[in-house]
Amino acid sequence: MSERDIDMAGAEKAAGELLDALGIEHRDGTLAGTPGRIARAYAELLTPRRFSLTTFPNDEGYDEMVIARDIPFTSLCEHHLLPFIGTAVVAYLPAERILGLSKLARVVEMFARRPQVQERMTTQIAHWLDSNLTPKGVGIVLRAEHTCMTVRGVGARGATTVTSTLLGKLRDDARTRSEFLTLAYGPLGTAS
């Protein structure tokens, strides 16, 4: 989604109508600007920043795992449009090209900034890296708290959901998979 796809006036009007339908008076006082703030907040949460994939030749033949941990993300549960907030672990085993490190966080954001389910987001990140970088393997772990589960419904405050996708050598080679999980979570299997 890009900014030109967003009808901000329509979104603000719809937010005002939602507040009306919920019986919340918003035309005066501190709530007067709330419909616009709601529209701008959702536009921000649904619009990833543009980026160019920056890769470099792996001239030195680096063949060890590249891993970025604790990449923060916020996404919206596609069932309730409530946030789920967490961190990502993104790893790849280089082949002929290596990736600019900031791009690992950008790829996470690209898939987070849309209505989403965590399971799909995890596989989308992995498959995007696999097809755009062609590494020997990819490992993704997402850990998130879903406010649709923690602040409403069952009210399971503090509950987190963990999902993973492993491709290539990170899936097929037991030693490489074990190394990834140790680097992602530490020797005791606990997230840092």
C-alpha cells in the first residue's frame, strides 16, 4: 500500500462514523480531532517505507550465518485490526551475495505494515529473502503479543506467540538448524 492509495478524507469520515456508531461524542473538546488521528495512525501502520534491496558480492566467500535479532515490528491482526507487537530474528546463510544489514529490518517492516497473521508474515519474510537473495538457507522467528488476545476476548495479558520458518540448510541440516536456534535464543532456548 502506498500513500496515494489512501483516501485520508474518506478514512477520517469513516473513523468519525465508527465513533458515532459506538455512541462516542467526538465533535467537541479533546475528541474533536480523533477521527483524523485514527485515520493517520492506520495509514502509518499500513504503509511500509520504500527501500531498495542492497546486496553486495560475497567476494570473501563468507559462509557463516548472518543473523539479526530483536528487530522490532508492529503489525495489525487482519481479524480485528488491532496491533500485534513483537520482535523478529532474521538469519541467512550467504551464497554469492550478502545483504545490507539494514535491509533485514526493512523486509520485516514491509510484511508487517499490512493486515496480517503472524504465521503468514513469518513465511512471507523467509520466502522473500530466499527468492531475492538466493542464500543457502533462511531462518525466521517472530515472537509477538497480540492485543486481540491480550486486551479483549480471553484477556491473556503477557501471552506471546512464536512462529518460525526455516528454509534450505537451516531446515535440512541438523547442525545448522541447531546453530541458528542457539544464536536466536541462546544456549537455554530462551529469547534474549
